[in-house]
Amino acid sequence: MVVKREEIEIEGISIILERKNIKNLYLRIKPDGTVKVSSPKRLSDDAINDFVLSRIDWIRETRAKMLENPPKPKVKYKDGETHYIWGEPYTLQLISNDNAKKAFYDTKEHIIYLPVPKRSTIKQREKILFELYRDEMNRNLDYFLHKCTYFVGKEPKEIKIRNMKNWGNCRKDKRVTLNLKLAKKPPICTEYVLIHELCHLIEFNHGPRFKALMDNFCPNWREIKQLLNEEQ
């Protein structure tokens, strides 16, 4: 496809215009805030200008949001990256060590040591780090369970630690599952999630009664939920 590319400015906004063998006008905004318009080759400049002006408020609003929240670089689990344990930042350091089979960390130097095989993939390095998170959750589970069951007055039949999309869930058979990545977050986040799941042992849905339970057992749960869902 032959593409004629030029840069224009409309209402103070720089726009990349590409004229192609297409039938309709298309507009998109890239994650870095760049505005691109794809246009049929023979469409007039006035028609393109009117098209952009009809969407100018949306363009400004969307660009502002993107520039305020630029996309985070893709995690590659390589030397120098920052990762978190219980809300504290640590610098990742890869090591080749036949004796070390699991990741470990130094609380004084704030370094996570990640033993990896030669030519390891991102997925392999991620799995090794996630096993550290799993170990941290299991190591501290009794503490969280004792504290939260004291507040709620209910105990689960079983608790499992898994890598999952949700932070936690509770089944009707009273089995609770917690996300191993909670070990990245401040401890209060694990407490909030566990109290949330224990409240489901009293009220299974998220209706007014459930929210009243959360207000009683974890009064600042809304603020903690916001903290939990912040990017790290």
C-alpha cells in the first residue's frame, strides 16, 4: 500500500496524517500521545480538518490522560529492575549459583537475588520470583489468618496460595484462595483481602450487608483497596 505521510497542525495539536488507499477516515492516539489520522488519498484538506475538529475535545482529553499516565516499560526481570516485597522496593540482581535454587532477598541492601539458568527466558525468571512471593505468603499466612479471623470471627475450611487474576476468592464450601502476588503489596493489603474473603463466609454477595460487614471489620477498606490496585 502506497502511503503519503505528512505532519499537520490543528488547534495547536500536531497530527500525523497518512493518505492511503482506504474508503474512510480513521483517528487514533498512540500511548505516547501522538495523534494519527488515516485518510482516503483524494479527500480534501477541509474535510480532514472538519473531521479532526469534530473530535477535538475527545483528542485533548485522551492525550492529557495518556501523558499524565505514560505506559510502564515491560517487565523483563533483569538486573537493576525494581520489584517489591511487602510494599518495599528492592533491586533485582540475577545470579548464577548452582547451590541457590530459590530466590532470596537482603533486607539491609534491599536486593532480591534471582538464581537463573543460562539463557533464561522472561517466563522462567518470572516463575522463580513468583515462587519467592508464594513462600512469603505461606511463611506469613498464620499471622494474617490469626489476626483476621479474630476480627471477623470466622475461619475458612482451607486457604490456598495461587497465581491468579483476582486478589482473592471464597467458595461456598468455605475454601479461600489468595493471590501470591499479594506479597508484593504492603501487609495491610493482604489483611484487607483476607477480611474481604472471610466476610463472604457470612454474606456471599457484595450487597449492602456485605459492605456493612467490611465497614465494621475494616473501616478504611476503600482506601486500602485503592492502594492494592495501584501499579507496582
